[in-house]
Amino acid sequence: MKALLSKFRYGAAISLISMSASLTAVEDVLNTPSVKSDIAINSLLLDVGYAGDRLVAVGVRGHILYSDDNGQSWEQANVPVSVLLTSVNFADRKNGWAVGHSGVILKTSDGGSNWVKQFDGDQANKMIITQSEKVLEDMKLELADAPEEELEDLEYEVEEAAFAVEDARLDATVGASKPLLDVLFSSDKDGFVVGAYGFMFKTTDGGLSWDNYGDRMDNPDRFHLNAINKIKGGALLAVGEAGVIYRSTDDGESWDVLDSPYSGSLFGVSGTNEENVVLVFGLRGNVYRSEDAGDTWSAIDSETQSTLMSAATSTGDGISIVGTSGSVLLSEDGGKTFTETIRKDRLSNASAIYIHSSKVVMVGESGVVLTNPSGMSL
């Protein structure tokens, strides 16, 4: 199994969908606590991040691991669910969130040792049904009072709104089936999660409540949103299936569709230490760089055909992008050029983070590995 489900980038590796289903085949995974295991450190992990000086990694069966010694040893957290977890992000050393399959959002207030469930796919389905029904009702009222010259356009919009209600109700009959794929918090109150079928939710109260922001994007085909990130300069960018790239310059209240340089799936978006510089990457080694927050793009020769999943940035110009089949790309000039290294085990990695300029923690198929920035094991 070489195709990796990065953070789970839903369309990237369909073979891992069936794998994750078998790995989480427990009764009611939304209510079954994650089982602690001595081999969790070697199990599939999909993301790693910092909670202050602590490292926190998430992955299969609801596993959440944390390390207080720069990745040398790991402890397993108390987690109330057993779903595949795809992404983790901390606002500070105490407050963090993790997301995953079945629309799960988890919260910790103690740096990742203990977690509680804040939200799941069943709640998401109910929210979207309610909002879709309200939109349809408002449109019907507008149509009833509309002048004749606006009738045709409004009738079309009412029809589209009715389809949206039907889709939302159908989704609810399937249950909490859609994964969330990435999470980003700018403070202990304000955050976004994104996921399959155009899911985007925002909170302004630390996750006590969530609002549907997916309808603020021009995404009629409901393409999966695989990643969200904030770059130096303040812009938020989200990328996904079919090469879609969205940008917000007002903290996510509104989103513009950017001209994409690529029509295949993008699984990652990363800033650098330069203002308004952004990298997007995905299938077949495609990497693109922008120096104007996404207005224009330049293709970067990645030297690989591997699917690229996630990027880690150093405090300088170092950037490591990890991907499938053991591929690790290293740039030492802020993403202008990359050199590929293939790890000997050829196992896929989903995420990485710099400990310092010469040491990186990577997570993926083999669990946790400590490497240098080019992916060579330490």
C-alpha cells in the first residue's frame, strides 16, 4: 500500500479508504474511545504539529501521541473516538483541535493529553439541512414578489436551492460519512475546518459552536477541500480537488476563486518566510509557487512524479515537502528549487515538522520517524 491518505486528502489515495475502513471497523467509532497500544507509534499517522514545545501527532483508530523530548519518546493521549484522524493544529501550548473521519472535531485544553469531542458529521448534516431549507424558503419569497424581467433567473436559483436541500437530506440518510481533512486556528477562539464535498466550518468561540462557511465559496461541484493555511502577509488559502484554489483577505468571511495553474488535485498549501509567497502542490509531483499571494503562479520542477502531501518550513529558507513512495523534496531557497530524496523504506509520509534546522519529525505509514530535512533517517 503505497498510496497515502495525506491528512486524509480524500481523493489522493483511494486504496487507503478501504484500509482505513477496516482499521476502524469497531462498533460506533464516534462513541468508542481510542484503544491505547504500545505499537501506536508505528501505526499510520497523518499529521504532526506543535503545542508549545510539545509535539502532537494524530492518525488511525483515533490515535493521538505526544512527545516532550523532541520526538525521542511518545505517550498516547486519552481520546473519545476511534475514527481516523487527519489533521491537528494548536493555537497555543494548551488549546488544540484535531479533525478526522465522520466529520469529527476534537478539542484539548491541556496540550494534547486529553481530548473531548466538540462536533461530528451528524451535527454537520443537520446544520446544512437547516441552512439549505432557509435559503430555499427565502428564495421562494423573493420569487413571489419579483418583477417579470427577473423571474427566469430567480426560478433557476430556486431550482438550484431545491436541489441543495435534496442533497443535504440525502447526505443525512447516509450518516456521519464525510471526513474533515484539515484544521487551522489563528487564536484560541477563531478557527476553520475543511473537508470532503466542500465542507468548511468556522468557529469564533473555540469550537463551542460552528457555522457553515462552505456556501461562501463558489464551489457548485462540491469539490473536496484538502488543505487550508495562512501565509505571511495575512491571506488565507484553501486548495482541493480539481486544482481549486480559494483565497480570503478578510479572515475567511469571503472567498475568491483564483485562476489555478493545475487541473489535478492539490493536497497541500504552504507559506514561506517571505511575505505573500505561497506554494501549492499535489498529484504527480506538481508544485507551483506564487510571489503575489496567488494572483500568478510559476511551475517548479519537483524532480518527482510522487504525490505530494504536506510541507514543513524552517525558520530560514528551508522547506521539506513529503509525499508518497518515500519521496521527500528539500528546498533551501524558499521553494524556488527542490531536490528529491527517496527514503530507503519507500513508505509514504503525510506530514512533517522542523525541530530545528537539521532535524525533522515525519509521520506516515511507518508512524514516527526522525530525519534530516532531506528525509535521511537520523
